[in-house]
Amino acid sequence: MSEGRWSDLLARVLSALVLVAVFAVELWLGGVWFEVFVAVVCGIMVWELVRLLDPEAVAASLQLGFLTAAALLLSLHLPALYQFPVLSAPILVGLGQVKRRRRAFAGFTVWIVAAGLGFVTIRAGLGLEWMLWLVCIVVATDVAGYFVGKTFGGPKFWPRVSPKKTWSGTAGGWGAAGLVGLAFAIHGGFGPGFVIVSVLASMASQAGDMAESALKRRVGVKDASNLIPGHGGFLDRFDGMMGAAVFVLVIGVFYVPGGM
């Protein structure tokens, strides 16, 4: 076992424990506490995004981060008719301030804002159990992927986008997500098909991770920022969660517990 292979493990574990603890408290509190937390995280991710795409836009990155957080928080307390214009504000303002890679800025900002809205909607509309399931799926996918990939190695999943990810780690993430789905299916009475749903959510999480990796590859950086030791930035940490959140919104509408 190579020491270098596991050199970042301690930093990853400690920072993950802190982040999980904070997220768990906010998730349990729900309501305005969770809304503020999600809004702040989305604002930080937009700040990181602008810094990635246009490093010279220092002032714009801060302004757009604050604007995103404020717009998301405000939209949650407005009628549906007014939500879209408010949520569009950071994108429209940003297109006038970000001078480089504007299409990437618009696309990723839409994704960030939609995911933030999705987190709050899932927590408030579908309930705590669905959010816990979402978190467990993403964490299990990430942790299993890390350990299985580091242990077994093997062929790379998509070396042009993410050189460190392997097929073994990817499959390990699917297996771990399936076990999480089985546990929730047994506890919640969702039926055996929920295991398949969980694996699909794992794939959506990995797709979000790959999308962010492709962006970083394109701009030539390793991490979105250095705010989270061992993990990089909030975009690096929540990319999978954002991918899975979109999937959960869809199955939250069409999936009937016990029907699969």
C-alpha cells in the first residue's frame, strides 16, 4: 500500500466530518435555517464558478455570489410566478460582468440555482427521509468510489475529463448506493425497485461530478477553491449532490412508494 496514495485521507476525513455535522444540523432544523444554509452554499459555489471562468473578475465574483444567495432566498418566499425572474437575476447580471466563458457561466449558474431550489423543495415537500436518502446516496457513492478506486485501481473511467476516476471506483459507488437503497426500501416500504432508483441516483451524482471535472479540466485547475481541506471547494463537494438532486425531483413526482 503506497503512503502517497492515501496522503490526503486524514484531511478528507476531518473536513468531511465537520461538513457532514453542519449539514446534518441544518437538515434537521429545516425551515429558514436550511434555506439560509442552502442559499449561502449556492452563493459560494457561484463565487467559485466565476473565479474559475474569469479569474480577473474578482469584484464580480463576490457580487454575483451575494446576489445568487439573496435571489435564491427571496425566491423561496415568493409566488411561483415571480420565482423565475428573481432566480434569473444572477445569470443576467453575470452575463454583463463575466467577460470570459459566458455560456459556461450561464449553464452552471442555472444548475446551481436549480439545485438549490431543489434541495429546499425536497426537504419541505418530500420530507426529511428523502433528503437523508439523497445525502446517503451521494456520500456512499463518493466514499465507496474513493476507497474501491484507490484499492483496486484498474482502467480509467474517463481519463480525458477525470484522470483519477476508475471503473472499479465507479462500480463501487453503484454497489454502495444499491445497499443504501436496499436499507431505505426495507425501512420505508418503498419496494425492491427502490434499489434500482438508488443506483440511478448514484449515476446522476457521478454525472454531476464529471460535469464539474470537465469544467475544471477546461480551465486548467485542480480544485474550484481551497475552502475545504482535502476536498477543494464547495463546487467540488456538492457537484454530485446537485446532480442527484435533479434526479430526485423527477422521481419525487413520478415515483409511488411501494409501487415498484
